[in-house]
Amino acid sequence: MELLDSFIFITLIKAAVVLAVLLTTLAYLQWVERKVIAHVQVRPGPYRVGPHGLLQPVADIIKLLTKEDLLPPYVNKPLYLLAPFLAISMALLSISVIPFGPMIKVGPVTTWMQLTDLNIGVLFILAVSSMGVYGIALAGWASNNKYALIGGLRSSAQMISYELPMSLAIAAPLLISNTLSLRELVMSQAGGIFHWNILHGPFPQVISFIIFMIAAFAETNRVPFDLPEAENELVAGFHTEYSSMKFASFFMAEYANMITVSAMATLLFLGGWMAPWPVAWGANLVPTVIFAIAGVTALYHGANPARKRDKLTLPVFGIIFLIIAGVFLLPIVQSWLLPLFWFAAKTGAILFLFMWVRATLPRFRYDQLMGFTWKFLFPVAMLNLLVTSFLVAWTTK
Amino acid sequence: MQLWLIPILPLAGFLINGIFGRRFSKSLVNTVAIGSVVLSFLWVLKTIFAMGDLNTSIEEHYFTWIQSGTIDIGCDFLVDRLTIVMLLVVTGIGSLIHVYSIGYMSHEGGYYRFFAYMNLFMFFMLVLVLGANFLLLFVGWEGVGLCSYLLIGFYFDKKFATDAGNKAFIVNRIGDFGFSLAMFYIFKNFGSLDFDKVFHQAASAPEWVLTTIGLLLMVGACGKSAQIPLYVWLPDAMAGPTPVSALIHAATMVTAGVYMTARSWVIFTHAPGAMDVIAIVGILTAFLAATIGLAQNDIKKVFAYSTVSQLGYMFVGIGSGAFSAGIYHLVTHAFFKALLFLGAGSVIHALSGEQDLRNMGGLRKKIPITFWTMVCAWVAISGVPPFSGFFSKDAILLAAYQHSPAIYWIGVVTAGMTAFYVSRAMFMTFFGSYRGTAHAHESPAVMWVPLAVLAALSLVGGWLFPIQAFLKAMFPAIEEAGNPMLMYISVLAGFGGIGLAYLMYLRKPGMADSLAQTFKAPYQLIYNKYFVDEIYSATVVRPLIGGSRMVLWKGVDAGLIDGIVNGVGARCRDVGSVLRLLQSGNIRSYATWVLFGSVALLVAMGLLGGLPR
Amino acid sequence: MDVILFLIFAVVAVVCAINVVVQTHPISSALSLVGVMGSLAVLYLLLGAEFIAAAQVIVYAGAIMVLFVFVIMLLNAGAETKKGRSYLIPGAPLLIVFLGLMAYYVQRYLFPESAVVRFGGFTGGGPKDIGNALFTTYLLPFEVTSILILVAIIGAVVLARKEIE
Amino acid sequence: MMNAVPISWFLTLSAILFALGVAGFLFRRNIITVFMSIELMLNAVNLSFVTFSYQHKEVSGHLFTFFVMVVAAAEAAVGLAIILTVFKGRSTLNIDDVNSMKH
């Protein structure tokens, strides 16, 4: 009992669970992205490995692990090896303060669905993400390759520049919620969609949300701001010289960062794990309905298979979805599954936005990119912060 | 009451004209300069009317000027009856002379500079008069001295003018030195410089203290008011423009000493020894200056010695305990002496700069207004009743007789001589035949209107302004010898002087020269002003210059001080040439030295016990 | 627990600091310095200075040192050359004396044995407390600092811009 | 083992870091490294400030640290700009070569 109660033990268990889920998500996010882009471009995407290409990530991992680990000559060896490690560890570190749900009871233990809550949680995430620059900058420099160096320099300049509007955009909702703890931030947004910071308070943070999202695209080096790895200019940017697992580390870091910023957007603006409307209006039934519809759809398509194999797989999926829909109805698990669902749904929606944009928009030119943040984004964010702070000061007595 | 406005207005005029005057037109300079003084005069009048019966004095505190230890000197202004008399004289006559200056100075260079200085003078004079403590009085005292210096040397391109300015300034230093000592002594004994506190305690102070203070104040007054032995600067001060002579060196500034002694009457009444010294110095000055005046040929010099002599009279009044009589004479003297100077200025102006009496004559017809106004001054200064000079001089002589008949008799003789030399100047200027070459022309209205006003004041000022009665409440009562005989004698002396002059310069013009031939030695003596300047030069100035040059300059300054300074410089260079090696420009060597210093500091802390135990 | 944490991060800090000094390549020095700053941030947390710990990482490690790394990369600075005189002879003994004296004074005089640090012993270092102090007691320095920053920005831009022909 | 760290340990650590900063300043020749040594010294001082703050249970030390950081940021911006110009003009980063105002 004492072991179970001890802080360290519980934290270790939670860390293990979070890490497992996170790594799986990272692997499958890649698959999801390929699928989404494929469907946007009206093609099937990965389809061969496993049903609907579901096992594609496994295949990718096997490929990356077994590939020859090249160590180019003339690189600065310690830094070359340190860079991907830095990138991935800084990306994963942020997850430790993100709350996925409220306090739950698992058997005898009562704990928060969060690894740890700092009362400077937001600052912690900013700090860690600012450290992420080093991974990319060092990778670019240590590679001893001019494309990589340019990519690294571009990336560090870009990330430093966009950190400013991002911080300012973060500051505005913090003013409304009056806390730096991510957990309290979510708690302050309880009570439906009109209490979320994006629509709440003396000054709805729509502008701030948009700025945050734009800056987030730049911070994660995603299209349309993926200048550091612009393949038609810089081959592959800072990770030109990397291969196998070291390359995978950067790749994973990028996706982990995506998840972090999406989670941040959810927590800061979209009410975290809170449902958009009250339970009385049937908020608890939403996941059941969604999964039920998905299950029924799958079963319907299984009855009329487009291909031979679907005759088996689609009904299986349909039944799994229906079971999940049922699980959401069980009162025992509802207390923790529902918040998790809402959190995942919101974060997922934003992740979908990332992919959607990648499939749609072209890339910026470098000077446009820097001009955009310094001459437009930064002043707008500043103005937004000013207006917010004035209104907050005005309305709070 | 806003007393501060009275001096501030001329100061504003000074600042405006001093800073922007160069770019102003003459009329604008006039407006600023005269406007400020006239406004100040009007404010004085308003203040007087606001004060009602004038029996209580008012004092206004503006700010604490100096506070250090027990010294607490405020910027305080005081107005009582004495101040009012002085304020009226200063601003009233000042206004008239400012107006006069428009005409007199119209052809001179440095027009705005002249008016700026005049306004500055007004400011300091008013501070002197209004100040409620010795130090503030001293500020005005020094300020008017400065303006006097600036205005005497107004024609700074002429050597005699700058020399005269320097002389005035340096001689005044001696007096100021005495005044400073007096202030130190006052502060040492009474712990304050405020008039009311000092005078309140003075009655109970030992007599020798008061005598010392009184004598030191007397030294100060001698400097400023041109008494023996410090009178030598005033005749030379005539190098300045004539309005300056009238305003500063006849009507106002030189009377500051009289005002100051009258203001300190409490000290003097308790120090009879000092009073006697003042009376003796006063009568000697009056007499000697009058004798010198007998033989001067420069019209302004005559009036300058006359001023010295009349100031002596005022000191006689003060020294005899008749403070109000002294002030009375101060006022009437301001009227007629200002008038005499302005009239002389008008004559000089008419003759385009001619000042020598021997080159004048017969101007009565050519410049009648000037003539008639000067006649008014003439009868006033000669003591002809019932004109102003008669009343005040008579009051002084009566008080002097009570004090000591000897002083009275010398005073009467002096009065006769006064009448004589003024009459002499008048006859040589206006009567007889014209001996000069310049074309004479009457002065413009801006010049003769002030003359006319002053003439009226000289005629009726004596009984129109009963200053003596007005000031009676302020000063201790004195017994006056109610002997009409004495009055007749002095009047007779005045007529005698006029008559003698008439005889010598109009009836028998050669008589003066023959007399000079007959009494050659005494004539030469007074003609050369008793050789006082030469004596001073030989006994004081030359030894001083020689000592300064040989000992202080060659020995102390060039040898000792320069040697030390140069030696310090040279040693610094030597040390620097070694230390220069430290300035390698190499930052790491600097850092090493900083580290060395830190370690030394830590060691020192440990050794000297700078650490908490 | 506190002691172990302290020792770990103190050792990391000292090793990194030594590395800053002994590495010949500036970029290695810079990264070691980041290490020092990171360990110091942890020690700040131990001392209850949460806000300062975060600011340390964000400002020092995340902004200032990135700037250093950036400049090093931009100038493509190589390892340093052994040129000019060495200051090892006067510097090292002085430094040892300096350090010895400092340590001696600190141990001997400044603090009693009983003065110890426990995690959670001081809770006044959160963002709220800092904000309160910053916008009341230290408002003027704060404003002045903002002007300083502005001046520094302008100065840096003026110094580093390209000469326009 | 005791469960609390003596305050003097923190200060000694601060002194060690400061001394190492001084050492870097004295013994290194690269301007950038020298500059980083200054940052190291500042950090050491900051540690002292925060420690004092703990001892007195008083937030002022944190504020001083905060201001040191801000000033360090400004200093770094200007300093690095100067280094850039120096390098542009002389093509060297050796501090011993930069020993005169003109060149």
C-alpha cells in the first residue's frame, strides 16, 4: 500500500502510460497524416501493409531501425550525436506538464491525469520549447554541410522570431484566467463553450488564438513555414546528413512538438478536457453517438464491400467501434474516459488542421516569413495583449 | 502686499533688455526700461496707500535663503516709514532720470546696455532699501556697487573711464570690508542678522561692542557714501554718463551709507563714541570737499565735490543724533543735486560734450529752460528760504549746534562756501559772455520735463514733504535749539556766499584770478584736491603694487605656487609615464588587475576585521 | 533527497563551467554554458525561485545563448589560436587565492551551520510574488530597464546593419 | 545523511562558478568565449542573490536576478553586435588583437 501511495511510484506508472501512448500516437500520427493528405489529394494513401495500411507505422519503424546508421566524415561528432537527442527529449519533456483530464480514482489511488502540475506550467512549456532550438541549430552546424547550416540558421532565427508573438498570444488568455498553472487554466474555463478563453471574458481571444496557431506552425517548422527543410532549396535542411533512427528522432520531435502545441492550444483557448456544453444537454452521449455512427457506417460498408478483403475488416472495425460506443456509456469509466475524449477530440481537430494546411498551402519565401512575424504578427499580438489587459483591468475590481 | 514686485519689475526689465535688447528698437528698450521703473514706482505708491496710517511696519518672508547651523537668513522684505521715504526717492527720482536718459543717451552707443544696467541698479537699490536683514542689505549694497562700476566704466573704450570704474570698485572694497566685519561681529554677538532681532538685543549689549560695530559700519558707510578718507572715488566717478552721476552718484547710491546708519540708529544711539566719530568725519568731509569745490573748473567735478560735501552734512546730522534731519537732507539733496547734475548734463548736451566752466558763459539766453530749472536748484542748495535745502540744512545745523557748537560754526562756513561755489558755477555757465565754440541748443522735452519736475520739487519739496515730522516716530526725539539766531546766521552765510561769487565772477571778473595769484599756495592746494590722490598713491597704492609685484607675484605666485603646480604636473607626468604601461589596451591584463584588486580587498577585509563575527 | 539533488546539479554545473573554460571551440563552450544555466535553473527551483528558474531557461538558455550560438555559427568561428601572452602565471595563483578566501569567508563567517535550504522552505518566489514586487516596489527600475532594452535593440541594429551604399 | 543543504554550499558553488568565469575571462582568447565567461560570472552572482533571497525569505533577490537577466540580455545584444562589427573590420576574434580603438 505504501508503495502504491508513494509519489514516485505513481508518477513512474503515469509516465510509463503516457510515454507508451505518446509514442504510439507519434507513430500513428505519421500514418494519419499520410492518409489525410492522400484523401485531400483524392488518392488512397498507404494501403498495403495491414488493413487500410494500419500496420504501415510498424513497417516504417522496422525500416528505420534496421537501416545503416551513417556517420558522415568531417562532422563534429559529439554535437552531431547530441542534436537529435536534444530535439526529441525537449519535444517529449513538454508533455510532462500537460493535463489530460481531471482528478480520477483508480482503485485505491486518487490522482490527476497529468504527470505533474507546476504553478509555472506555461512558462515551463515555453522554456522547454525554446530549448528545442538547440537541437535543430546544432544539427545544422555539426553536420558541416552548407545546406544543413543554412537550414539550421534559418530554423533558429525563425523559431526565435515566432516565439515572441507566440508568447504574447499566450499571455492574453493567461490574463483572463489569472494563472500560470495549466490545470487551473482548464478549471477556470469550466462551464461550456462560452467559458472557453477563445469566446470568454471581457475580450474573446479569437485574434490571440489565430496568432498562436500561425506561430505554432512556424515553431514546429510545418508548412507553410517549413523553410528550414525546404527540399527544393536546401535538399532537406538541417537533417540532410542524418539517417535511420537519428533522422527518425527529428521526425518524431516534429510530431511531438505538433502534439504539444495542439495540446497547448486546447488548454489555453479551447477549455482543455471540458465538454462544450453541459451534461444536462447530453454532452456525455456525444462520444457514444460518434462511435456508434462510425460503427454503423463501417458495418454498412462491410455489407457492401468495395474489395474482397473489406468483407472481413470493415465489420470487425464496426463491431469495435460499437463496443467503444458502449464503453463510453459505462459509469465506471465515464469519469476519466469522457474528459480524455474531449481533450483528444480537440487536440485531434487541431492536428487535423495542421495536416489540412500542409496539404493545401504553398511555402513562404524566407524574407516574407521574417517580415510577416516582425511587421505584422508581433504588433498585432502586442495590440491584442494591450486591449485584453486594459479590458481585464477594467472589468476586475 | 507683494513687496517683491517692487524690485522684481526692474530686474525683469534688466533681463529683457540685457538679453534681447540688442535686437530691440530704441523705443522698445525705452518702453521696457522706463515702464518697469514706473510700474515699480506705482507699486510703491499702491503699497503706501494700502498701508494706511503707516505706523506699523510690515515684513514679508519669501523663503529661507541660507540655513546652516545657527545661521538662518531669510529673504525678507521690510517696509516702514524710513523705507517708504527711500523707496519714493529711489523709484521717483529713478523714473525721472530714466526719462531724462532717453534724451541724453539718444546719440550714444550701447543704448540698451545703458538701460539694462540702470534697471539692474534699480533692482539692487530697491533690494538694499527693502531688505530686512543686514545680509540682504549687503546684497543690494554690493549690487549697486557693481552697477556703479559698470556705469562709471560705461565708456569702456576710454581709459580714464575704466580707471575711474576700477578706482570706485577698489575703494569701495575697503568700505565693504568694514561692513563685512561689522556683520560678522553683529552675528557673533547677537546670533542673527535680522534687523528686528539685532536691534531688539542691541539696547542691552555692552557699549564697547556697539561702538566697535558702529565704527565698522561707519567704515562701510564711508566707502559707499564717499566720506573721508574714502571719498576719492566719487569725483572720478563723474566719468560715467551724466544721468548715472545724477542717479547713482548723487541721489541714491551714495546715500546708501546714510540710510544704513539711520537704519542702525539703535546701535549708534547706544554708542556715543561712534556717533562722535561720524559727526567729526562728516563735518570734515563737508568742509574739505567744499573747499576743493571752490576751485574746480569742470562743472561735474564741482557738483561731485558738492555731493561729497552734502553727504558730509547728512553724516553730521546722523552723528548729532538727528537721524530724521539726515534723511530729510538726503531727500532734498536728492531733488536739487539730481537737478543740478541733470541740468549740468543738459548744458553738456547742449554744448556737445563741453564740461569746462571756462569755456561756457552767457548760456542763460540760449538754453533758458535749463537755466531757470537750475536756478531753482541753486537757490535750494544755497539754503535760501523757503526752498527745500534751507529746511533740511537748517535742521541739521540746529541739531549740530545742540551737539557741539564748533561743528555748527564749521557747518555755517561750509554752507557759505557751498553757496559760493554753486553760484560760481552758475555765473560762469549762464552769465557773462559765451567763451566756447560749440553751438548751443536747448535740450528736447524728454530732458527738460524731468528737469522741471525736479525744479518744482526743489522749490517746494522742503515744506511739501515734512520728512522730519514724518520720521519723528521712528527715531529717538532730540532736543533742538529753538534759537532763531542760528537760522539767521546760516541763511546769512548762504547769501554771503552768493554775494561773494556775484562780486568775484560778475562784477569784477578778474578778481578771482588775482586772488588765486595772491594766495597761490592754498589755491594750488585746493585746486589739486589737497594732493590726496597723490598721497594715497605714494603711501598705499605704490607700496601695494610694488609689494604685490615683487613678493606676491615674482615670489609667491611665480615661485612658490607655480612651482608647486608645475611640480605636481611634472610628477604626474612622471608617474603617468610609468602607469601608462598598464594601459596596454589588452583587456585581459585589465581583468588581471581587477582580480588583483579583488583579492587585495578580500585580504584587507580579513586582516582589518571587516567581517561579521 | 535535497542533498542528492543539490550535489548532482552542483557537480553538473561545475563540470560544465570547467568545460566552458577548457574547451577551445566556442560552440562547445556555449553549450556547456547552457548546461550550467540548466543546472542553475534546477537549483533555483530547489531554492523556491520558480519564476526565476523558468526565466533563467527562457531568457538565458533560450534567448541569450541561442544568440551566442547563432553568432558563432554566423561568423563560423573556429577553435582559438594560441597567440599572444598567457595570463596563466599571474592569473591562476590569484584566482586560487580569491576562491580560497571567498570559500573560507563564506564557510567561516557569513552563515551559521544551522542555515540550511529545504525544498519548499520558501514559497515566495512564484510569478504572483514577483509580479507584485515588480509592479510596486520595483516599478521604476522595471520601466528604466524597458528603456535600456529599447536602447540596446536600437544599438544592436545600428551596429550590425550593413552599410548602405 | 542529512536532508537539507547548508546555505553556505550554495554560496560556495556560486564562488566556484564565479572563479571559473574569471578564469575563462583571463585565460581565453576568443572574444565570444570571453563574453560567455562574463555571462557565467553573472549567473554565479544570480545564484548568490537567489540564495540570499531564500535565507531572508524575501523576494527582492529574485527581482535583482531578474534585472540582471534583463541587463544581460541587453548586453548580449549590443555585445554581439559589437563583436560582429569587430569581426567585419578585422577578421579576427582574438581578443589580444583588439587592443586599440583604431586599426
